[in-house]
Amino acid sequence: MEESPLTDLEGAVLGLLWRSGPLTAYQIRTEFLHSPTSHWSGSAGAIYPLMRRLEEIGLVGSEEESTGRRPRRRYQLTAAGLAALRGWLAPPHPADAYTVLFDPLRTRILFLDALDSAAQRLFLEEAEAGLERHLQELEEIYRQIQESGDRPAVLATRAGILSTRARLQWLAELRAAVSED
Amino acid sequence: MEESPLTDLEGAVLGLLWRSGPLTAYQIRTEFLHSPTSHWSGSAGAIYPLMRRLEEIGLVGSEEESTGRRPRRRYQLTAAGLAALRGWLAPPHPADAYTVLFDPLRTRILFLDALDSAAQRLFLEEAEAGLERHLQELEEIYRQIQESGDRPAVLATRAGILSTRARLQWLAELRAAVSED
DNA sequence: CAGAGCATGTAAGAAGTTACATGATTGT
DNA sequence: ACAATCATGTAACTTCTTACATGCTCTG
């Protein structure tokens, strides 16, 4: 029934169903759409086929609520799905869970010297401004959901804040190092 | 000639060619293989077709060094390739450059309550141990390349260290929050 | 009742993964 | 000379993206 390890998208979908009861594919989609990471695109072409796949291997069940209109399919976790969710959650984790995260800015900065110094300065200014802006948003979200009492979301947002601050700190160090030549 | 924006893998390949002169596909592969991020798999099936693609659109050139044996193709950056590299490096950057990075641990912790409390504790222990181990490795690498004087690599490693520390700090906060129930 | 936007998909194509095949070189 | 490993690929498959199609619902 459960063949290969779940992808992170599959695991997250099972997690959403576990937390928020039966959901339609569209509702799942919008959850990802509103996430502060742009890693989760929530595109239709990803979610709809994925839901069918999960149903085929028995990790979710669905029922159609056809009130005469266009079918509206609502998915919920099966017992096998809950077991698979726990298997995905628990250690051992994939290798990339503990290694350095992928960061498009860090990747580019490896080759910063390929830009002339004016462009380098522009790069660093833009990067700091962009991260600063994003940090403000995260802190605003943090305040809101702290009131809502949604603890896992609070924790995840806190992670985003700390991680973004670390990137900003790094950029500040970098700017100091660049300007001293 | 240059159609769509470069992917990060394509940009990084151009960057490697810019920094390290003409390289074979295999040499590029091993650069990625040895990177401390597991995001760069450097699999043959990714690199070889990519190099052909980059050559087709004129961003790299190649010459065959056939000394009678099996062909050995060495790629170098063209003028168009350098321009494309600079376009990829310079702002404006893709949206995901400034948003929260994708973190498999954070994603899982959103659903931590689906595990029983023993499994939760195990999760947190493993995660802290795994990150701590990785941090040690990074600091060892950091010391080595600081001596080598490879500044961009030093900076990138520094970013990995700060980011990993931020994740550890978050886990420490989390453990405190979990144990107080 | 017309248009906006919500909801449910599908099709074609891009990009990467795993697994395989095979030639060349090196160490013992 | 034989095995191990370095090096150069290819093929099939998986997963996601972009773009499209289409039905349903609500609002002015």
C-alpha cells in the first residue's frame, strides 16, 4: 500500500487533512497559496493529480457531494494515511533536513565578483531591503496569529523570523567585508 | 538567444565556469556533489543535458579534446554567457529570494502534534543532534577554507553556519515550549 | 442577465531522479 | 592482468509548472 517515502508536499497534504478534517483539493490549494514560503506553489496541476495519487494508494478517502451540480470531492485521512503521516514526520529524516538549506541569495553571492562594484552595492542594498520588508510582514503575521492561539503556526512563523534575521545578519557582515576593500 | 530567465542551477553552472575557467561536465558535477547543501545533487542526468542546452542557446562553448580516446568535452563561458550570468546575479531577484526558505524540519513541526509525546521528544532530540553535528562539520570546513583564502566560499559557509545556528536556537525555544505543558 | 471571480480540473512540456551502459585509467 | 574507480553519457520515469477549458455562483 505505502510504497516509497512520501515527498514533503504529500506529507504536508496529509498533515493538513489530519489537522483540519475533510477538505477539498481547492481548500488544500489555498492553504499552500497563502503560506509565507513561496516554495509551496499550490498550483492546480500539482494538487489535483496528487490527491488522486494519494487516494489510489489508500492514504486518503473521498466522497462526492453531488447536489445535482458539478461534483465536489471532499478528502479525509484514512488509517493508513495517518500511519504514513507519522512515518513521514518521525525520524529518521531525509539527509537534507539537517544540511544547509537552499538559499537563492547565498548561491548568487558566491559569484558576486562577476558584477562590477556598483552592481554589487545595488545587489546588497536590494537584498537587505527585500529581507527587511519580508521580516516586517512576518512579524505582523506573528502578532496576529499569537492572538489566534494557533500554536503550530506561531512556531513555524517564529522559525521564519529567526531564519530571516540570520540572513540579514549575514548580509550586514558581508557589506562590512565588501566595503573595507 | 537568451529566452527565459535562468534557473538557479543554470546560473550556478555559468558561475562556476566564470570562476574556474574551462571545465568538463564531470568537473562541474563534482563541484555540486561536494557542496555542503544537499540541494545540489549534481546527478549526471541533470548536468549533461543541461550543458548541451546551454551550448545550444549560446551561453557556453565547448571543444573536444580527442586524443584518440573517448571524447572529452571542455566547456567555457561565451560573452553571451557572461551577460546571462550577470543578468541572473543582479536584481531584480525572483520572489523566493526574499521569502522564508524551505525547511523540511519546520514543515514537519507544523504537524508535530500528530505524534505521541514520546515520538515528539525523539523528534526534537534527533533534530538537535543532527543540526549540531552538521554545524560542527561546517565550522571545520570554515576553518579550512579560511586558510585557503577562497573568500566567496568563506562567505557562503558563514551563511550556512548562521542559518544552522538560527535553526538550533529555534529548536531550543521549541523544546522549552513543549516541555512546559 | 452579464461579467467577475470562485472552483475543478486537464494537457503539454520542463527539469530532475534513478538506474543503467560502457569506455578509460590506475593500483596491486 | 584484473578489479576498482573515474568519466561520459542515455533512457525511462516522476513531479511540478504554465496555460488552458469550463462550470458554477454571486453581485450590480
